[in-house]
Amino acid sequence: MKKVGLIINPVAGMGGKVGLKGTDGPEIVEKARSMGARPEAAEKAGHALQLLSDLKDLIELYTCPGEMGENLSLRYGFEPKLLNGPGESTTAEDTEMAAKEMANIGVDLLLFAGGDGTARNIFNALGDDSSIPVIGIPAGVKIHSAVYATNPRSAGELAVQFLKEAGLPLRRSEVMDIDEVAFREGRLSARLYGYLQVPCLGDLMQHLKIGGAETEESVLDAIAENVIEKMEEDKVYIIGPGSTIEPIMNKLGLDNTLLGVDVVKNGRLLASDANEKRILDLIQGEKVKIVVTVIGGQGYIFGRGNQQISADVIKRAGKDNIIVVATREKIYSLEYERLLVDTGVEEVNKSLCGFMRVITGYNEMLLCRVTC
């Protein structure tokens, strides 16, 4: 029997759709709740656990009481062995306590659902020299770390293969986190905290997000010029985050939320740093286009740092009204030059699969495959 640990951070990702850019700390969690945010981490973890349920007679599942793992495990037919605490509490200390206990038990694989803050908690508990294989189920707002699968289902697929096949290779992967306070102020300050061991199989694990300086200013200026020339009257444009998109707003003469989502119509700023609810209200009955960029090193266009542009928003716009912008260097640096989506809704993910044009300069574009 293989021993598998499961830890769910039930508040992970709650700040995304409401535009809070994370949920580190109880005050931010309460603010997210007051703005109408609802927990989504368990639902995402369920996509992974559903695949593992086929092996439930071959594994011992260790998890935390209540929303940190027990409830979901029971839903998928497991008979989990519960840790001594942390009860219904969901603090960073609870996550670390649970991970340490699972290390003492000697789990063969540790699955955890959350964001970069959760990955950092797991690292704090296990340490840099840990040999325990981990797989992160992406459920947070900030997912820069390379210890996460490309999406929740991929986490389940990788876990199944790891448990069924002996000798699956492991790699040391980066645990990154950013300063949320600086992030909300439009500044990106990322730090490497250490490394954890993750199984390797195909393209099921995401890569480390690459940030920093973009390429030549003239390339970004050309991309912005191209987008603006093609903007149509009486259409609402949802402008995603990122330094590649910033020149578009600058050329329009509008204030830009570098790490948030803005909404524009007829050259006028309708909303700055808008959350999902605000976006849905503004596009009601309107013709909509979405402008997003690609996360360097990973390839995501949805589901990483722009959860305000939710599955509901994407469905309202439709794939044909999505404008993707990126430099050629950023596309060429991606594995297989592929784009990724992780909206949290399988139906929407699949609707975005296939080929999509990416604007890379003035009247220049690449055709890239979107996978999910």
C-alpha cells in the first residue's frame, strides 16, 4: 500500500476573481468573503482526486479534518486516515503542521492544493533537503512556483502514474512567492525560497514563471500600435495584466493597472483594477473583446494572475474575441511554443483549445497551439 498525503488550503484562490491578487493573511480572506468570494480550492482539488479514486483500494490516504481534505476525500469514496489536528482551522501554521506530520508518517507522495503561499508553507515544513515527492494542485492566485501541475487534472494524472510506475524520475523544482502587499500596489517582487522534489512525466508539470525586463521597447510599442489600430467602436475591451500590455494603455492615454484588469470602451476607462463581478456588470449586453498576454516561461494566457477574467467572462466574449499579445522571444522560449489555459471550468478550457493567433509586432503574428 502506498501512503498518500493530501492537504487543501480551502481559502486559496478566493482573492482572484474579486481582484485582491491573493489571500495571504486572515484579514484579506475576510475582505474577499465580504466582496462575495467563495472557496474554489476543494473543487479544483476534486479534479485530481477523482482520478486517484480508481486507486483507492491500493493507497492509504492521509489528510486533515474538514475542508482541509477530509470532506473531499469522503466525497470520492476514500476512507481517509485523519491527522491529529489542525481541525477546521486553515492558517499557514496548520498547513505546515500537517506537512510535518505527513513527513513523520513517511508518505510516498504529498498532494497539496493552493497557490505560492501554500507551496511556501509546504517547503517550510519539509525543508530544502526533503526527499518526499510533492505535486501541487493549482488553486491559488499566485502560481509562479514550478512545483505545480499545469492544471488540476494534470496533477491527478501525474499522481496516478507516479503511484503505478516505479522509478518515475524526480526533479528539484523552485518554490517562489511574491510580496502580496507590493503586488496590490502594482509592484512585482518575487523571491526564491527553495526547492522541492516533483515527479517528471511529459508536460504535466508547469515551469517556473519568468519575469523581469521585456525585450526592446520598440517591439512592445509596435504590438500596442497594432492592437489600438484594430480597436472597434462601441466594443468593451477587457485589458489584462502584464508589462507587455502596459504600452497599450499608455498609448491610449489611460491609467494602467499593471497587475490588475482594466475595462475600456471608445477610448474611455470604464473601470480600473476591476474584479470579476464588476467586469460581468460592465459587459452585460455589450460586445466584448479580451486582451491578454502570455506568462513567460509557462505559457498561460488564462488562470494565472488574471482570474478576474473568469470562465464566465470568457464564455461571454467567446474565443474569436480574445486578443493575445506577446513578443516572439517569449513564445520561442516556451516548451513546444504552446499556450496553456486553466480557467477552472473544463468546458471553457476545451473551447479554447486549438490554434490561436498571437500578435508579436506591427502586422506580425504567430499561430500557436493552445492546450489545456
